[in-house]
Amino acid sequence: MTSSNTNAPKIRRRRRSFSHGARIAGAIFVSLLFLFPVFWMILTSFKTQVDIFTTPPKLFFEATTATYVEYFSRADIPQRLLNTVIVATGAGILSIVVGTLSGYALARIRLRGAATFGVLILMSRGVPPIALAVPMFLVARNMGLTDKHITLILAYCTFLIPYVMWLMRSFFVSLPKELEESAMIDGCSRFGAFFKIIVPISMPGILSTLIFSIILAWEELLFALVLTSRDAVTIPVAIAGIAGDTETGANWAALTAVGTVTVIPVVIFALLVQKWLIQGLADGATKG
Amino acid sequence: MSTLDIKDVHKAYGSVQVIHGITLNIKDGEFVALVGPSGCGKSTLLRMIAGLEEVTQGEIDIGEREVTDLPPKARDIAMVFQNYALYPHMTVRDNMGFALKQRRTPKSEIRQRVDEAAKILGLEDLLTRKPRALSGGQRQRVAMGRAIVRNPNVFLFDEPLSNLDAKLRVQMRSEIKELHQRLGTTTVYVTHDQIEAMTLADRVVVMNGGVIEQEGPPLELYDHPKSVFVAAFIGSPPMNFFEGTVEQGNVLRLEDGTQLQLPVSDPKGRTEITVGVRPEHFELADTGWPATVSVVEATGSETQITARLAGKMIRVLVRGRTDVQAGQDIHLTVKPELIHMFDPAPIPDVALEEDH
């Protein structure tokens, strides 16, 4: 009796630590699986062309920053990076403003046909982007808007706004409507209640949605490829250009170097807001 | 403080009419409880007074001012919601001061008024907390604090106690009563709990299906209910009903043929009738209506007897203790002035519920 009493907790503890260890190992395995391509990209970006094609691939080699120096001292890559920043933040902000307001309207305001309208907007996301790219190009050309930042921003909004709108709608639906009613009795208009009460409460959700939107716009390739030619070219297009360089063959070092620089801001962004991201995803439970 | 006049107010959602013309004049400083089963329109009426629902037809005046089409913020009212609706991102102090801030009240005055309200409600130590760090009763108190800081013309309460446990509910009920006696603000209080309505209000308005069934001081509704509905709704445990036909002036013949001697004949001389007797008005006697006891529940101060009379379950409430036992045959009498007679009408669910 006594021996089993003293042993039981120990066994349990050991068993728990075993399953804990297995879980950690599993987590490490999955992380490695996801991180390996990124790791390989960064590694490759510091290799010379010769090292890249050595078989078996070398893990240790003489690192060189030559590719970085070469490509980022050229005018076009930094310019394209700047274009990407402008377009991604522009599209992110515009879509969050429009999407949050319309998501709120869908969640709260009794409008005839609002639900149908919402579903129609969502359905537009079911259309393959390639089917939209060509008409978009024609519209942009007719309006003399090709190769401009604003064109890309508006084009990105076509897929970002439905996304933001539906995400924010479900967020707002989860908030008790008495919050706004209370604010309206306390002296706010509907807009005042929205900006003073609902927006501050929803900040984690709004910010995480904004970050998602910026990341989506940041890495978008198809519309940028079709709608830009020189001035507003974004970095994914530049990368595609390097990969598809048929004259000299793909410059893998350049590809990975530009790729690394493109990914870094996204990773930093995601790390910075990961607290919000998790909170934002788990939120809606923030009831009074 | 102010009067509140509701004049022939209707409400319809599309073609569905939910409020069928309600007129109610509330005096300055009066505490009125709207009570009724869910779906009777009491919350809709309250929300129309608050300006949260449009009035389809009719007029609402607060004081001398018509507010029918004014937005909520222009009505100078305060409302306490069932789920409190505290702003989760603000401290208790900011929650309570929010309405004053919207009115651009000077900061020092906001501070002073919030402090005063906090003192009344015993919230002084909680002013820097966020709502999520408060218990249910504390949140309820903050919600009331938010209302009284405003010093509004009218207080509106929408089932404010239904989220609390039974013990806290009783405590908060007396606090609300005390608060009303202290501030004397005109109050409209919506509840489905008739005990809450009876204990708090100066006047109880019983609503049913979008109309006022009866209104009056709580004890008047208890003593003289005008319909089966009000009789069933007011009083706990609910009234016993016997439906039947009157024969020979004062004999009630039930559906199964049982004949019950009525202590008085129906003053209106009806033949089809529903007779009501409150459980506490039955008296045990040697002769009278025969019943068989099925359950005896003693709580010390009183004893509740559940019995069968002509196959129907009835309740009898006896003060103090009794030696009646389950299975025993008893006889019941009722004083002539305590028997109720109504036009036949469907008996609402509340009266049929096991333990309301």
C-alpha cells in the first residue's frame, strides 16, 4: 500500500515527461520540415555559383556576400523592394479600412439584401485570379493606369477586401450588440460607438488581419506580373524574372539572395505581431 | 427626473405586429415594472423608450418633450442591460465616466461624480480594475453606477438580475430598491420574474402578446387579478384553477363530473367559468372539496401540500406545520372573499410549471 503510494506519482511524472519529450521532438521535426527550405535558401544565397552545383551539396563552404552586394547596389532591386512596400502597405491599409467598415455593416446593420451582397462578394474570391488578371489589364490599359502603384493597390483590394470583410464580420458578430447600444445611450452616434468602443476592443483582430493582408499583398505575383512593366514592378516579379532568365540561366545565388531579403520583413512582421495574431485568432471571447 | 408618457405605441417588424397599441403614463419618480412571459413585447417596449427600436406608430414623451424619433443619446436616459455591456477595454472609472465624457463634462466634475456614485455602490476599491477582473455582482454594480453617474431623467433596466445566482439576485434586488428610494429617479424595469416585479415596483404592468393585460400596484394585482393570465402570472406558487360549469347557482361541475360547492355564487352569473384559488388561501377542514395528498413538503415556516382533486394536481400552502401525510384524504375550504372567478381562458404555462 505504502510502496504503491510512493511510487505512483513518480511513474506518472516519468510518463508525463516522456510524452512531453515526444511532443517536443514532434514539434522540432515539424518546425525543421517547414524551416528547411528557408534555411537552404539563406545558405544558397551566400554560396558561389560553383558551390551551389556541387554534389553532394556542401553544408560548409566559403561564404560570400558578393551576390548581395551586386544585386542591391544595382538600382532596380532596391526600387522594386520600395515598390513592394508601398503597394503592400497601401493595399493592406485601404482594405482594412473598407473591409472593417463593410464587415461591421454586414454584422450589425439591418439592410435588405445585405447577406446576399456579402455572399456575392465572397464568391468573387472563388474566381481564379488568372481569369481576372487579363480583364484587369485591359481596364487598366484603357484608363491609362498600367504600371502604377495605385493600380496594383486597387487590384489587390479586390481579393483583400472580401477576406478582411468576412474575417472582421465574424469578429464583430461575436461582440454583444449591447456594447454599441450602451454607447449610443451614453451619448455616441452609431459611428461614435463604432470608433470609440468597437474599434478599440477589436484592435487585436484588426491588426492581425492587417498583417495578414500586407503579407498576402507582399508576396502576390500574378497581378503584379500582368499590371506592371517597369516603374511599379514588385519584388516577386523581380524574383520571377531572375528565375526565368533564359539567356544566362537562372542565377540561383541572386534568386535566393533577393528571396531572403524579401522574406525577412515578413518574418519580422509576423514575429512582432505574433502575440496579437494568437490573441486575435483566439479572440471574440473578449465579452464584457 | 421626469414623467414618461407612452401614447398608443405600436411596433411591427414588416407585417408582424408585436406591440398592439400600448398606453402607459408613468409619474415622476415612479418605479414601474414590465412583466410578462418571453415574447410578450416588454423588452421591445423598453427598447423603444430607449430609442434602440423605432416606434412604428404612436408617441413617447419624456417630461414635456416628445422623443419618439430622437436618437438614444438625445433622450437623457440611462439603461442597465442584462449582460451589463461594460466596455471591456476601459477601467471601471472610465466605464462610469464615459457618458459624462461624451457630454464634455469637465474632468474634475467627472471625477467627483464617479467617486460619489462609486461610494453609493461600494465600488471605491475597484475603480482602477477592468471589467474582466470583476465578479458578476460587481459588474452588475458597475453597470448601475454607469447609469446613476449620469443623473438621467429615466432609468431603464432590462432584466438586470437574470445573469446572477439566486442569492446575489436577492441582494441586488434590495440594492436596486434602496437606490431608487434614495435617488427617486423615474424607473422602468423589465423582468420575467414576477417576484422581482412585485417586490421592486410601485406599479406592475403585466404584458401578454403585445398588450397590457393589467396594471396596478403589486398587491392589487395579487388581490384582484382581472384575468386567468394575470392570476396565473402573479403569485408564487401559482394559483390553482378549476374550469367548469356553474349549476344551481353555486355548484361548480368540473369536466369529469365532480361537483364542487362554491362559497359564493358568481356575481356576474356566468355559466362557463374558471375558478381560481391561491395555494395559501386553502384551509384544511373536515368537510369541503375532497382531495388526496400526494406530496408534503415542509420548510419549517410553511408546508406545501401537493394533492389531487378530481384527477387534477393542485397546490395547498399551509402556514407553520401540519400532520397531513401523503396518501391521506383531506377536505379543503376557501373563504368567500378569497375565491376568484374568471371568464374561461387558456391557462398560461407559468401556472402549469412544476416549481415556478
